[in-house]
Amino acid sequence: MAFRLSNKASQWFKHIKVKGSGFELEFDGYYFCLIAGLKTGRTENVPNSETTEIIQQFPREYQSNRRLIIALFLHTDLDRMGIDLNEKTALNKHLSFLIQPDSATNLSEDGMRILNQYSFGGFSELQSYFPEPPRTLDNFLVGFYRFINQVNN
């Protein structure tokens, strides 16, 4: 299983995905969508035919933060499922469902599928918040900061 970005998201970010800007990877767009989805708790199913596989593992630029990203995902999904950290049996069962330590991402196929669903849901949230696709990275980052700080999750 791989990180998948919706084709609409790829098009939406096209104006700010500029070489040398710091926002050059397809994964950069995925990351912002994922953070929006995790912050709002929104998941969405998007057919594979409407997505593009962007990478099988965290890109080099995100390797140092991969554990933090996975921890945010696990925390959000456990909360969404209503699993308390003191419920050891339910906690272990759900974590076993999401995690596969020997995979490239440390997530199981189901874990990657759900992670992608948060990214798809996050893109929908971004589309709702921003009146039009971002034209400059600076304006997008300011808007994203405002979006993240106004969400009550």
C-alpha cells in the first residue's frame, strides 16, 4: 500500500508546487491534506481511479518526522473510534489493525488505507475553507495556519 493523493488535490496545489519553493514534492500536498484531515477528524473514501500513488514510503525530507506523523494518526484514529488509552484490549486490537512494524511505513495495509482517507477528507476541508486554489505558497501557509488554529477538534 502506498501514499495516495487525490487527483483533484494534485491539481489544486499545482500553482504552489514550484521547484526551489520548499513545496516541490507531491508528498507536500499530501502532508497538508493529511494534517487537515487529522485536525478535523474527517475521513473520506475516494476510489483509486481518482487518486495517484505518489510514494511507497515516507520521502527522505519527511523521514525525521515520520514517527510524529504516525503518532498523530494513531491518536486521532483511536479518538475517532472512541478507544480510551486505558482500555488495553481494545487499544491493542486497534493498534494491531493499524500497525505493521516491518512495513516501509510501519503501517499495515488497513492503516495506510485509513491514513489516505484522512488525507482525502483533509483535502475536502481545505477546499471548503479556501475560496479558490492557492496561487502563492506564502498566502497558502498563512491561510493554512488560520485554518488549523480555528478548527476545534
